[in-house]
Amino acid sequence: MDILSETLAAIRTGNPTSGMFVRHAPWGRAYPEVPGAGFHVVVQGSCWLVPPDDAPIALGEGDVVFMPRGRAHTLVDQLDSAVTEAAHPGEPREIDGPGARSALLCGAYALGRGRTHPMFDELPDFIHLPAQSGRRNGLRAIVELLVDELTEPKLGTSSAIPALLEPLLLYLLRTWFSSRESGRWATAFTDPTVSAALSAIHADPAAEWSVDELSSRAGVSRATLARKFAATVGEPPLAYVTRWRMLTAARMLREDSLPLASVGRKVGYASEFAFAKAFKRAYGVAPGRYRREGELPAVAVS
């Protein structure tokens, strides 16, 4: 069971949105908070990302910045440049100017906000992945393909961009976790005890899991599993079982047309009433209403 892929599939609530902007120095842009995860890819030139409460981040060509919680920030060509525009859908792609040219691909991934995943709780608000950080994995290849499509559009470019954005999120997270020497979820992915328990839960959320059964699957004592699981995942094993059931149910409500009782059974609830009660406790709305109204969509941040 691929834990990272399954987690991303569960928390994704829509297709990624993106756009490219080109500006000539001097320039400065304000980016509002978005209901999802934002990203920037520097296609050409350089700039600075200025978080609201942290040190500025210098960005060069090929660099990627990922914002798991879609935090507000500004981009400027130089730290002393004035912020004169706010990013919004439908704005001009390119504005001429006297100075150096900068081009960035910016966008957002729609992520569920009613019930998060503890993997994202560990991530910082701004993850900077310099161009050289992807040389040993697929991130570099995807960024280069995106840059190539954007700088020299070809037949099929309009289809290639969305297709490349799908694996970009996976490679962003893979690069981040693989570069971490410590951290809860970096350990959870590699620790054989915790990963065995996680794989079992993800593979069959409807099973009547107990700590005894999960520790048997992991090949350790009950106490060892409970200790390691809480230390890495961030919550006890059975709390995570409930969380994963709810995330799986929400995904099914968004993507499938199964009756509510069937959705409930597939995530371990014998009756529709029990499922509806658990779902409303997790998401604040009944499953039928969630299916009708869905999650807040992500907005383009280009």
C-alpha cells in the first residue's frame, strides 16, 4: 500500500489550478490566502518571497516553493520594490517594464479543509526546494518539462500542463520528506513497524481494527506499536483509524454515487445512522449535505 499516494488522493478535492505571469522589474505582487495548497515555480529570472512573519526567501530559476496551507505572502523582484498589484484570476499575463524579466508558474491544489491529515500538520508554511534539490529524483524532471512547455508552447501544451501538475504535488512532498533527517512523518514512512500498521489501515479501513490486531500485523508488542505510532503519526492508532475512515468516506462522497449506507459500510459502519453521526462529528455537516455542497474550491493564484 502506497501510503503517500493514498493520502494525497484522499485529501485532494479538485483539480489543480495554475497560471503563468511575466513581469519586468521593478514589480511586487501580493498573494492572498487560498483555501488549498499553493505553489510557485520560477520559470525565468529571480525574485524574493516575503512571508508575513518570517525571513524573505531568495528564489532562483528552477526553484519551487510549496505552501501547504496556502498562506498569504508577497513576491517582489527586489526587497525594496513596492507591492503594486494583487494576484487575481483574469489579470494580464505579462506587463512590460524597463528591468529584468521574471516568469513564474503559480497555482493551487484543492485540499479538504474540514478534516485534515496529520502529515500536513508537520509541514512548515513555506517549503523552498531549490533547483539543485531535485537532481536525484523526478522533481527536477517535472519542473524542466513544465518550464519547457511554458516557455515554448507546442501542440498539446494546454493538456500537458494539467497532466504535469498532478505528479508535481507528489514529487514536492517526496522530495521534502526524503530530505529530512528527522521528523515524525519522515520516520513514519520508513519505520517498518509504523508503516506496516499504516498500510494495513489504508488497505482496509472497514476492518474492525484493534491495537492488538495492528501490533500483530506490525510484528511488535501492543505497547511498542502504541508508543511508536503516536510519536510519528501524531495520534494513537485507533484515532488514526477513525480519521482515515472519515477521509476515505469524504472522498467516496465526492467521487462516487453509492448510497450513504454503502459508503458507511465500506469504512466500517454497520448502519447509516452510525456513519452519519461519526461523519457529522468529524466534518460538522451530515454526509448527504457534504455530498451536495462539497468542499470550498481552490482559486487560481496566478
